[in-house]
Amino acid sequence: MRFDVAILDGNHFAWRAAYVLDLRTKGGKNTSILFGVLNMVRSILENDAIDESICICWDGGHKKKDEAYPDYKKGRVRNEAAYSEMIQQIRELNKALPFFGVKQVQGSIEADDAIYFLCEDLSSKGKKVLVISGDRDMFQLVNQNVTVLYTPNKDKYITPENFEEVAEIPSNLFLFYRTIIGDTSDNITGLPGFGPVTAKRLLTNFGPWPDWFEDNWRINEKILSSKMSNAQRKVLSDSSSLEILVRNYSLMKMGFLDIGVKEEIVNSFYSQDPEFNEEVIKEYFLENQFNNFLNRFHWFTRPFHKLFLNSHNRSF
């Protein structure tokens, strides 16, 4: 497939590499993420025609979401030693990737929100964008100009044409569906007692949940008289149900709470002019003992070099 820009969820790729690989130099330095992320980026350039640029977005924090919901992402258990190694490798990647012709964006927000801002700007200019991630929230991005390559689903390309087949709900209802069921990976609780089946049925029959409420924000009686348990009726009848849904919407709609930094994120992307530097790349491979890459140097670097040449023959 052919795209103008590819945007990667950097932290997803880093965690994936750390989980799958266990590579170390003879001196004991962990290079799993350094090797894995670079290899994945090359694979994308090899498999898809990227004409203008490739950009990796990294997490930079979620202060606004913490303020809106103090329990956001709480309860995650992590190995501090492994996390420290991951951060160290990401910082090393940050220094090396510009010499491969790769852009990077990291603001004070999460990577998915940065990706949203870039996609919104690029797609408004008619650019064809490929987003690569393992986060289902990225499905919000799909439109005629934005395709999502969803890695957990055997690298499935999500487009407007197959969206409902993959997500099992129409795209205009997807975010409302997510706000109802919540997201355990981010510790966002949904409506108590409402699972995927009930959520899909209600949304399909009655539309987005804002339409379920009257002007006084009381739940419409036709919703309560539909098929559901008494416990579910009690939940919907309580004013706290709307508070949960609104809270979840603000947390889960990409870019919603961090709109103030959109210009900073977009400008960061456009202001970069990464180079392709064979000497720096060779030194990087030598330092990390990537002998396989060195032995096939021109084969490995060819997609990066091709992208660099393309990007300097085009302009936004």
C-alpha cells in the first residue's frame, strides 16, 4: 500500500521488542529495544511505500488525564529494572533515529494524543497517513485519509471499508462504545454491569449515549424499557451514570484534554529535517554489536535511504 506519511506508536514498539527479544552486547548492555524498534521501522518501510516521511511518537506524560481522573493508569505493576533499561534504550534511540531519516515527536502528552494531532493536520491537507499501533483507541483515527495498521490482529489494515468488520461496531459509535465498557489497560472503569453485548445493542438501537438523555439529563424511558436487567436499569437511572460516561469520553477521546499543545506537536513534526548518515549508522551498529546489520549494511539501510531521497524531492 502507498502512503505519504507513516506514524508509529513508539512505546508500543518498544514494549513489544522488550517482550519478544533478549539481546545484549558482550559487555551486558541490553540492546533488545534498539534492535527491535529499528528492525520494525525498516519492515514498515519495506512492506509499504512511504513517500514523504516516517515519524515515531513517544509518550511524554498524562498530567491532564491524571487531573481529570486520579486513578488513570493506577495499579499497573512494572519491573523497575526493566523499565529503567527501556527508558535508557529509548533515549539512545532518540539520538540515533534522526540519522536514519526518521522524525520523532514527544511532547508533554501521551503518544496516542500526539498521533491524533498529527493525523488531524495531515489528513486535512489531503495526505495519506498510515498509523501503526497495538492500541484499539487508534481506531478513532480511521477515515478516508488515515489507515491504522493494528499489530495484534495479524497486522490488520483498518480502513473505513472494513472498520465494522474488525471493530464489530460502526465507526460513528466506536468511541461511545468504548466509554461504556471502559478500558482495563488504563484502569478506566465503565458503567457497572454493562459489557460489550449490552453496550452494542443499546448503541445500535438508540444511537450514541448522549441521545439517551432528556434535556434535564434524565435517562429516556424508552431506553429503560428496552431489554436489560433491573440492575442495569438502576445504574442508568442514577445520575452518576452520565458522570461516568462524560468522564470516560474526556479520557478516551484522543486529544480532547490536551488540545492546548496541538500546535506545539504539529510544529515539532514539520520543523524536523532528519538526515541519512551512513557513517553514524555504521558507528551505531558497531557500538551495539549489530553484526547482522553490518554484514548486510546496504541491504538493511536501503529503505531508509530511499525514504530520505523521496522526502527531499517533495515538500509539504
